Amino acid sequence: MIVKSRKWLIATAGGAVVAAIGSAIYISADVACTQAQPCPTKSSADAVSADGSVVLGTVRHRPFRWTSATGLTGFDELTSANAVNGDGSVIVGSGKVAADRKASHALRWASGGGTTDLGTLGGPSSSATGVSADGSVVVGSAQIPDTSDDRSHISHAFRWTSSTGMVDLGTLGGHKSSARGVSADGAVVVGSSHTPEQDEHAFRWTSDTGMIDLGTLGGPTSSAHDTSADGSVVVGNSMTSPWDGYHAFRWTRSTGMVDLGTLGGRESNALAVSADGSVVVGYAEIADGKAHAFRWTAEAGMLDLDTPGGAESYASGISADGTTIVGRSVADDAAFHAFRWTAPNPGRPSARMERIVPPSME
């Protein structure tokens, strides 16, 4: 039987699935991952530079940096690599510190410039999760000192520069906060924070306004994961009612928080947005409850990026122009593998999803 989808030509025969994706071919046995027995992750692509040339991810639980010219390269100091600047020359994440091997600190790695420990807000640990286009501004979360006998170290969102060091951005009135994304110039920070009621809400921060609550889609909680280059568009997810699931959202000052829907299932989550805010990526449940990577635009709505023959896929990063998407997808061995998706272009009329980690390295 041959089934034609919007993106790939898929042929099934003898219980196997063959998916032709551009020049890449995947052959898969029937894959059935469940919540009780999820597919294992052999590799994952988590972020991509603005120009699409540098991909960050993990293989065998160790972070890597990938380019088409160099392939995979690892890091000596970083134990996680979470975000990359515009041209791929600065990478931020976290790693162990010599003074206390049990503690993990936010780190900033620069090509040719070594690794910088960004410190903490007084507690033992911190992690960097976002970086500006030029690499000069880093955001994330860091633990503050113990403040009472009934709470362990609590984390607050931070913004770091070489001149100011790590600055605590505070909260929305609750105990905790965490920064996830930052605008290209470093002026706008987004993430989530506890409110006085200890519900988690998405926030948008600037030095002029401080931390602003973006609200929810009707439920008690929300979280912001990324922002456009100028900070005017924010994406993330929110509960739609107290007893319902999470839906992906896109926020602007004029529209407020807009529900992007799902792919026919119950939940969705937006993880990244293009520079101009017009393309959103993440994952959404299809009708049978499996998660598929999606690409959303106002014109086309939420489009299913499908999988290369397996059960599930997740998109987690996007280039500035929206034509390169990275994430992880189940492939032929019923395990997750890092992928890089590229949009059609004049020289190639169809989209392409390709694995970027050689099987021998997983």
C-alpha cells in the first residue's frame, strides 16, 4: 500500500514502513510507544542558530554542536547545551564546577574564547537557557539562598551580562521564576513565574516594565518558552481550563494570548518562534494521542510535520527565517533520534527531514 502525505511518500509492505524524505530513506518496523513504555532517546536536537547552520543537541546524554562541515563536536565543560546565539559562536547551558562537583552552574561557551562560569544568585546551582543574538546577554534560572526552614533552595529568573553579572529578575509575587528565552538585543526576557497564589504564569520582562504577567488561556497555569527577535511575539503553552489540557499559544500586545489549537488531540506546546514571529514550532497530539512536531503560520494554521516512519516527533528549535527546524523523532529502531527539517526551496520542491547523528555514534 502507498500513502501520499503532504510531505513524504510512505510505502508499507510486510509490516514495515519505508519513508522517502528528500534524499534520506528510513525503514521502520511497526512502532508502538506508550506512556507506560515510551520510546528511548538516543539523540535529540534541541536548538538551532538563527542562520540555521549550527544545531545543538544531545547524544548518549552528552551535549553536541553540529554543522554540516564539521559534523558532531562535543564539549569538555558543558553537561547541557540549551541555547545558541545568532551565528553559532556562543552556546549556553550548564556544567559541573570544580569547587563543588555536586553543584551545576550556568556556563557560557564562546568559540575561541573558552567557557565562563556565570555563577549563581547565592544558592548552589544555576542553568542558562537563552542567549541574545550577539551572545552578550544570557538568561536562565539560578537558586537563591535558603529563606526559611520549610523550603530548600528556590530558583529565580536571571539576566546576565559581563558588566552587570547575574541579576535577579524577581517573580510575579510567588516563590519561583525561570527565564526561558530572550530577544535578539537582550532587552526582552520571557519565562514563567509563580503568582501570589503559587500558580505558574507566563511572563514578559523588560527593564522599564519589570515582570509582566501574560495571563492564561482560561486555566490556572501557563509558561512562555521563546520570543521573537524584537520581543513583540511570545510563544508557550497554557492550560485551557482548570481540568483540561495544555494548548500552544502565541501572544502579542494587541491580541493577547491566542490558542493555536492541536492536531486533533488534547494537548500542544509551542517551544520556538521565528525572528519575525510569523512561524511557530512545537509539538501537538494527533487524534490517537501520539505527539507530532508542528509548524504553525497564520495563513496555514498548524501543519503536521509527521515522523520518518515512527510514532512520535517533537520540534524544539527554529532558524530566524523559519525554514530550518530541529527536534527529535522516532525512527526505524523505535528510538528517538535528532532531526533537522528544511523547507522546500527552488532547488528542492519538497521538505526534508534528516537525521544528523550517525547511527554509529548513538
